[in-house]
Amino acid sequence: MNFVMHLTPTSLRVGFTWMLVLLTLPSAFADDFKADDKVYIASSVASIRTAPHDKAPIAATLPIGTEVSYVGSVADVAGALNKECDGADPKKSQKWSCICVPKFRVDYGVYWCGWIGKDLLSIKQVKFADLLAKLDKTPADRLMERKKWAERAVAFDPLHEPARKSLNDVLKKLDDNKALESTQRWLDVYTVAPAQTRGTKLIFSYNGTFLEPIAEYEDGRITMEGFDQSSNDEFRSRGQSYNLYSRGRRLGMVVTEAQFDCRVLLCPQQTIARAVPSEANTRPVGLATNFALSNAERPLRTVSKDEEAILQKLGTAFVKSSQLDPKERQAILKLIRKGVSSSISAVGSLGRDGRVMLMSNWVLGSMDDAHYGGEYDVYVSILIIAEQQQDGSFRLAPGSGSIAERGCSMIDHVDIDGDGVDEIFLSCEQLEGQYHYALAKRSAGKWRITHGPARN
């Protein structure tokens, strides 16, 4: 267990107060649930405790809309053989519910679980339009109820200006200057550029909802194996902002929206974060860092038709000359003939002289499918890297080829160390939920892959 202390920055601690008030209010969404029901956090934020009573330590706070799995009431858990949540006493209050977050894993087959007030859950998925409708239907003179719905709407979408205005208006009518100030400090997190980190520099994977540290950067080196997440664990606090990058360029930032205390309950490897893209219609996934990159302010570059043909030609030639099983070879060749639309493809930087590299990762099936039988009975993953030469032509880069042995596929690319050449980050999905991350880096004229430790 990680016993490192996790402190909320003073500037944000007060900012959470207006949201936490909701935890004492009954939810309009309260309902009856069954074991394994998919349910959702219905309040602005919800405290998850280590035991089913108000004085139990808070293990985490999760934001509105978070999907969780309902395990049972205090009585249900007390009578169960396998207890996902500790401390259940059938004689105690039944207002508490044991829930687990399926996306949060702490060990093989073990999910992150805790106790929550049942009235903070909803069987119905929380939707922003519904929150706005509740706000609009609430009479103007019912200020506390309007405050509740405005807070929930802003918590669901802090960037929505009309919702922010509604919240400010009701707080002004309540003459609650303290709440106005703390609310503004909280909302500023979504507009102010991330500060430079004072601790260990970390690299994260971001999939649009979950932020997970995957590597450490120090003294010009990227470390995948054995880096210590707890050396800079501020990402487990709400309101931390980080730079977001994809396809070699900065997209904006991500802001953490969950809070964990690893002293009282083992923390999951990920946290929940919201993307704040700097451009409209931007793909809000990629790699995040708690430090600024020097070579990421570049225009978006996509694969052209001519470059697509180059990748297809090089990919086809590689597969035909490879040692792949004939069945695998035919399956992946069929996929390559469909072009880059059937792959993860991108254009990255190959040097400060302006040369580029073309990347395409064709993936067919998965390790689980191939092993246990699924949609595909083969699994192939081919990473083709074409490097631009001084004369403008492209050649297959040494180190290109199959990355299926350990279940890898490309996540994204960006120049972390500022040498002018993008690094390529990989996600490697193995059997039965095991996975890890890997780094493809050009060294001495060849692309070499470094694998991180296994995760569950």
C-alpha cells in the first residue's frame, strides 16, 4: 500500500466546498438497485468511504456522471462470502451502498470499491440536458434548489458558459460571496495554463476519460520500467492540470476531477480527467505531461494520398517477406489493402531539418481472441515506420515490423526529449486483462522498443 500523503492544494481546497455541500442533500435520482446494476454518481461530487458510516475515512471523491457497478446494501454485503467492501454490519444504517468502479483496477481481478450514500446514485445515466432542464423548471424564488441544479450542471460541464452564469447569478442572489470566490477559483483551473511541475516529470496516457501515468522523464531519459508513481502523485488530487499532446502537437490540457487518498485505501492506477482542447473539433485523447514540451507547437500534419500509398507498399512488402503464419499473412494483407483508414496512421517529426516519418499500425484481432476464440482466430499487429531521406524519398525504417508478440499497438507520438525525433508510445494488451505500456525510440539509426512492467 502506498502511504505517501496526498494533499489538496490550499488554493483549491476551498473551491471544493460548494460542491461538497451537495453530499448532505437528498438526491432526486435515488432508486432501488440490484447487484451488478450499472449506476451513476448523481451529485456534483460524491465521497467514497472505507466503511458505511459518516465518520469513516474518505478514500476518494468522484465526479458527477461517473459510471460505477452496484454491489449491494450494508445487509447484502454483510451476508456475502466475498466482500468487495469492508465494515458491513447489518445492524447499521442501510442508507449506504457498496459500489465498485470497473475501470479502476488495483490488482488482477480486483476492482476499486468503497461505500457511498445510496441517495447519491442514479440508475439513469446523468445527462447534461436533463440537468439544464431541471434548472430551467425550478422557480426563480427557490434559490437553494436552483443552486443545486446549477452546481450539478457546472460540475458536469465546467466550460458551459450559460450554466456558469446561472450558478453565479443564484450565488449573487443568495449573497454568498465566499461561494462566488471559491467557485471562480475552481473554474479558473479550466482556463489557466498548467504550471511547471516541481516534482518528478511524468508522462501519462489519456483516453478521453482516464489519465494514467506510464513513464518518467528525467535528465533526458524516458523511464518505462520501475519508475515510482508516488514520487509525484499530485495527479491523484482534483484540480491538477496537465498539457495534452497528440500527433506531435499540443492540443490543450487535461484537468483531474477525482481525488484519492492512498493512505486509507489502495489507489487505482488511473484517475478521472477532463480534456480542455485549445481548438474546436479536436480529438481529445493522447499523451499528457506535467511539464511543457519544447517541440510541440506545430501545425497538424496528416497522411496524404501519396504517403498512404507509400505505407501500403512498404507494409505489403514487409508482410510478404515476413515469417508470419500463412493464415496471418493473408489476413493482414487484406487489411493493408484497405489503406490507412483501417489503421492507426500519422506523420511525425524525424529531425530538426524538417524531415518526417510516416507511421501506420495495422491491428487484426487480439491476444484473447486468438487464444480463446473470438471474432478473429488470428492476431496480428504490424507497425510500419517510413523515414524520409534527404532526397525526399521514404524508406522502411530498421525496427519496423510485428509488435504482436506482446500485444502492442500504437497510442500516439510526440517529441518528449526535444531532440527533433518523435517518440512513439504503445499500449500492449495481453491475456485476461494484463497490459503494459511500451516506448519505441530511435537510437543509433534503428527503432528500439522498451517495455514497461505488467499491469492488471
